[in-house]
Amino acid sequence: MLTQTAIRSGSFKQPAAHLPPPVENFELAGAVELMGAPMSFARNAEIFGEGEPADYLYKVVSGTVRTYKVLADGRRQIGGFYLPGDICGLETGDEHAFSAEAITECKVLVIKRSALVALAGRDHDVARQLWTLTGSELRRVQDHILLLIKSAQERVAAFLLEMAERVSAGNAIELPMSRQDIADYLGLTIETVSRTLTLLENASAIELSSSRRIVLRNRSALSRLNA
């Protein structure tokens, strides 16, 4: 099993068995599976830190990951949540702009960035898929920036609709993150998030089954708030 120390010290070397064959039309997902080395992280464990070399990408196999930045005044801004199948740590520069932590116990595949770039250099399909992945991450960041200028109800409604789409669980959402995480993602206080959820429940838009389980009772109403 790999350790964070091995990755950060640079002593981690990609095993030869994980290198993909030089075939044409290689799928990015298949390359990640072949090239990735598994690592497990306990709840709240750091996966990578802000300002560290962005030498690796991380595909979430199980659990949930958050990326975040601590602001000058001590507040935490969460940049994104990564669920099973998502890849985090994708940077345009040489260093990580955010830190990443495991919200729950997580298993991730660690992929050497240079190996993936080298594969993309000789396989047009992988290059195209890697470019699409980069573009999707850029759009996610842009959408998040636009979200932060909306009202509290609009932000919370957008978040619930996003999570419902990503977890594919019908109208019932089991949130792996805490309300403090949600608040730090939406740029709100935890009190505002809780109050807004209560307002949405009173308006029959949602049902708060528990602190983590939310049922969307009126998607149309939430969508109108998110318009």
C-alpha cells in the first residue's frame, strides 16, 4: 500500500505492471485503471496539499473527497466535491491550487500525471478525452463562481439539484458531506444553510428525513429558484 509520505517525497514510482500497452484508440478510463495505484484514506485525511507539486491525479473509487482553500481570514472555501468515478487534482499549472481531504473513508487510484500526458501524446483518443476532462473541470469551476453571487435559496436549490443528478438516487439524496461542508461550498454560514433548508421544507419543495437524507418533493420549484 502506498503512503502519502511516499508520494510527497517522490519515492513512489509507477509499477511497470501498471503501464498501459502502446495501443491505438486507448480509452482514458481504461488507462487510469491500468496505470493507477490504489490508496486508502481515513476520514478527514489529507490527500494532497495546496502548493504541493501536482505530479499525480486521483480517481475516486469509493467515498467522497472535498477540495478546499483556507482564506487569509481563516475561513474555509470548498472548491468542489468529488464522488466515485470523479478525478481530482487536475491542474493547469505545476502546483495544486487547493488542498484535498477525504470526507469519508476513501479509496482512490493515484495516477502519475507525466505518464498520462505521455500516453496522450501518442494516442489521439486519450488526448481528446483528457482535454474534455480538463474542459469539464473548467466549466465546473466557472459554474461554482456564478453560483456564489446568487441568493441563499438559489445556492441551496442549485446544490440539491446538482447532488441529485450526480448521485442518481431518484428524489432521495444521501449527502456524505456535513452542513458545514455545504456552507463552505456555497459561501454561506451553517445557520443560513439550515434556515434555508427549513424554508424549502416549509414550502414543500423538499423533505428533511434526517440531517443527511433529503427528499426532493418539488423539483420544478427548485429549478425555478435555480433559473
